[in-house]
Amino acid sequence: MRALTWHGKRDVRVDTVPDPAIQDADDVIVQVTTTGLCGSDLHLYEVLGPFLDPGDILGHEPMGIVQEVGPDVTSLKPGDRVVVPFNVSCGTCFMCDQGLQSQCETTQVREHGTGASLFGYTKLYGQVPGGQAQYLRVPFGNTLPIQVPQGPSDDRFVYLSDVLPTAWQAVEYAAIPPGGSVAVLGLGPIGDMSARIAAHRGAGTVIGIDLVPERLERARRRGIHTLDLQECGDNLTDAVRDLTGGRGPDAVIDAVGMEAHGSRVAAAAQGMTSLLPDALASAMMKRAGIDRLSALYTAIDLVRRGGTISVSGVYGGAADPLPLLTMFDKQLNLRMGQANVRRWVDDILPLLTDQDPLGVDDFATHRLTLEQAPDAYEMFQKKRDGAVKVLFRP
């Protein structure tokens, strides 16, 4: 089969690799019909190389058609249409029973002290072959795949793999009071969808903040009040407070994470780490890694006293400094973590099976073949051609 594989920093290629096969009795093999390019994939493209090996298959947002099932699979059959969550979770352990599938005790990577394994995402999370490929082996066939109806296009359902549950959890964790206010930092796929979900769920004021004109315009078309970071500059806090009664929003969603602009020191540290041999680089990142924290610092500054910060953007630093005095003084609530995909499916799926209140049908900005994936990674990283969400058709 053809699959998108990692070969080095900013070097991904579409290679011919062996087809996956049934390994455990409850495995299923899925023919991938659509798979997404995620902002988290750019972390692999840029800074997390020490935890990858050449040839690793990337991608964690697939859906498709079941081709083969193991002998113990009873809930699916060949021909069924499924979405595959990015968490590799068993569905039956203590953590899964708590709705914390991202902490699944069956697939935790104890060697690295991390949570549940993820498709297509480094040794830190199990080094499981990913879904930017023609076929994918999916374990826990009775509990992990999400069966979806035939009929609507893949665009209607593919975001159940990551974008929708990640954005839904971001809004849930933000705890926006009815009619309250929320500022969303970053209007990439997760930030854009978080703003849509917040408005759908009854937030009175939704403010989207970004510096890419196409992303700001896209949010404005959905009725989101937008602020251009380049125009606001140092006056961003005043601009947000002017929109929120002078005290700041009830909640801030940080949908940016480690890709934030604004820290030359962190950027230089990340760049130097990438030049080290893998063994040294991985040890340094696990013990002394730092992120670009501009977005998180901005969230702490913007949110009202007693408000909530919800972090959905991925951070990877082990030694990030936080302004704890300010956080304590403002009495802030802070929630974060990988999305627990299966936890939110029952809430989201009804919004996809009738009408389209969240605008998923036209959410993608680019629909490309898998062979175009290397160019798509570069385009998405450089925010060219209005790229917000890219889907591949293997």
C-alpha cells in the first residue's frame, strides 16, 4: 500500500509499504477513504523527530470501510463505514469507564510515562502506524471504531476522529456560563471549530483571535467576532476587555499550543535540539524541553479573574515556566489534555446525522490525493493558500 512516512525534519514522503494484517483476534483492517492533516502532525514535521524513526507512518484522523475483521469481532463486519478515533483505547479499563480514553490503562506507554497510545504519533505514544495510508490496522474492533451511517460524504463524519471531539472537549472544559463570553486563541482547525461549538452551545460572546487574514475572515463568516493580532499588537488585552464588560472573558481557549509565535529563545532551543543525536535530543526534551508559551501567557492575561483557561493546543515542554503568582492571584481554573474522543461521540453524532449546524460539510479548505501530502505539509505549516483544514483521499 501507499502511506505517508517520516524521514526527517520537514521530510515526509509517500512510500510503498507492507499492507497491515490482522494480529490480534479483535483487530479490524480499514480501507481508508479520507484522512486528515492535523496541526499536531506539524509537531512531528518540525520538532519531535527524536521520537520518530524513518519510515514511521503518520496521521491520526482516518475514516473508511471495514475490509477484514478478526475472529473475535462481533460489532462490525466487512463493508461497515467507520471513523477511527486518534486515541488507541480499549473501552473497558478503569480510565475508559471514566470517559478518560486518552489515559487508557491498556495502551498507556509506561516506558515513557505517557497516556494512551495514539495512531501515527511517535515513540512517546506507542509508535502505532498511522492513518495517512491506504489501509489501517485498528485494534479493539468491538469498542474503538465509531460506526457511522452510509450516505453523506466523508466530510460529514471524518472530523469525529479528532477535530470535533477535541473542540467539543475544549468548550466543555472552558465551562462558559450560559450567555457568557469566551476568547479563542488561534483559528486553525481546532480553534475555528471551538468557536463554532461555543456559539452553538449558547455562549453570548465568542471572540476569535488570529493573525492570518484568511482564518479571520473564515470565522467572521460564521458570526464570530474576530481580532487581528497584528493590528491589536500590545493592545489586545484592552480590545478583548472592551468586548467583555471591562473585566475579560469568562473563559479562554488556547488552541495554539507549542506553535505560538513570540519566543525567540524557545524557538532557538527547539532548533538546537533538533540538531542533536536522537538519544541526546530525546533526553533533553523529556527533562528540559521548553515551548513557545506566548499563547498560554496571553490566555492568562486575557481571562477574567476567577475565569477558566482551557488548553487544547499541544505542548511538549518538560520545563516550561508559568506565572504561578498571577495564576494564583487571579484564582484561575485550568483544564487541559488530549481529547477523550469516545467520551464525546454521543453528544456530537446527532449534530451530524440530520442537518449541519457546525458547518462540517465545507470545513475543509483543501481535498488532495495522498500523493500530494508532502507538499500539503509544507503548505499547511507555512499557512499558504488559505490552508486551514486539509483532507487526503487515499
